[in-house]
Amino acid sequence: MTPAAARALLAGLVDYAGLFPPAALDMDAAVAEYARWRRAPEAFMLGRFVAPASRLVELGRAAEASLPLPGAGEPWRVSALLGADLHGDTARVASWNVSHSGRAAVDTVELRAASPEEAEAALDALPPGLTAFVELPLVSDLGPLLAALKRRGARAKLRTGGVVPEAIPEPGDVARFIVACAAAGVPFKATAGLHHPVRAEHALSYEADSPHAVMHGFLNVFAAAALARDGLTTDEVEAILREDDPRAFRLDDSGLEWRGLRVATEALAAARRDFASSFGSCSFAEPVADLRALELLS
């Protein structure tokens, strides 16, 4: 049986981004994969479907046969990536939500900002009612950017990998991001490079000649985030991120433990709800398979 702490950690954890590399599925294939996992026992782990706002009409057409009728099932939740045309993209989101009312909804949007002023301007363009995740650069002082997000009720986004080794940030940079978000009271999500639970070397794409690199583990990142809320130092958080022994993480009904540090199941659920939201992954099958191999999923 899946331990209660594992269910608290994993609930809604994976936002499905099959449209993006390295999977880069076409829309029909990505929609079919998401619909299939919504019917699976592991559906409790599944978060939103991630799509560019510019492809929402295409998403609607591809998902038409899979979306529930109003009142007949849980609507699909969608996270829309906004591009340079913020006003056009937000108009697309509003129109799509009206045309799919009761069946699916874009309830979160994701965008980028490199400065507090850029973040403020982008957030000004958004209509009310949407949760915004703003991808931030991993600069040494995130304080001004996070303060701007906090004032506007927005959230942060962390890029944790990519299809080339240089896209993977150093554990120290990720640790500073997590500690800064915890100190500022700004929730965050992660994206890219978190297909596997525990830090290890993997291929970065599905090509035969793919480069290999040490990838961050999603168990590392979200355990570190939950423990960071208790006031861990950046060095302590970095140590959790660098952990490469799966046996160092213990999850049972009462909580999660890493090398003597422990967070109770209730606090873990609160951390996921209020602080460490989710991560985007182009694969849902890989996290599920790895968690089964670690006996964290029954």
C-alpha cells in the first residue's frame, strides 16, 4: 500500500507536458496520453495539462472526445504558457475558458520575467482569477523579484533541467531559490529535468546519441522544499538536493524522513498545498515506473 506520506507528497505533483521536449509529442498523442493516465490508479499524481496559449484551439479539438460533459466528471485543468504577445494570449485563454465551460479550464498561466519591472508589467496584463507562475532567472539575489511576486499574489517557477547538460542548474543555485522562496513566502513550481525521483545520471533525451548528465530528482526537490519551511540553511537544503541514495529518503504513514530530518505527513501535505506546487514533465510514465521500483507506489 502507498504510504500516507507518499500520497501527500505525490498528490497532483506532475503537470503533464508531453508537448515539450524531449517527448515533443503531437497534440493528439499528448491528449491521448493524458486521458489514459486520468483513468489509471496513479491518476492522483496527475496535475494539469500544460500547453502554449497559442495552441489552445488545437487542444480543444484534439480533446473534444475525451473531455467530460458539464457536470458528468471532473473538468480538465490546463496550465497555459504565455508568450511575447501577453494580451493576445490572455484573450485566447479567456475565450477558450468560455467555450469549454464545465468541461475544461485554464486556471493557471506560466510566463517569464527577468526583473521586478518586467514581472509587474506582465502581471498587469493578466485578467483576475488566474494563478500565475513566473519563471525567474537563477540570479544571486532573488529578493526584489520575489517581493514583486508576493505583492501581486503570483508564484515563482524554477527551471531544473533541459535536453543539454548546461541547462541543468547547480544544486547550490536550486537550494538558494528554494530557501529564498520559503523566506519570501512565495510558492513555486519546477519544470524540466525532473523525470526521476532521486538525483542520478540519465540520458537527457530519447535519442540514441543523447548526452548524459546528472539530473535533479523530484523527490530531492520536493523533500527539500518541505523541510526548508522549517528554517533549514541553504547548505542543508543543498545537501538534500545532492542526495543520490534512494534509501536515504523514508516515507511511511507518519511522515517523510531524510537522514534524521523529518516532516510529518500533515506538514508535508501543507507544504505541497501552500508552497511546493508541482513540476512539469513531458513523461508521466517514467515517474510512475521509478516510484514503483522504489516501492513508493503500490
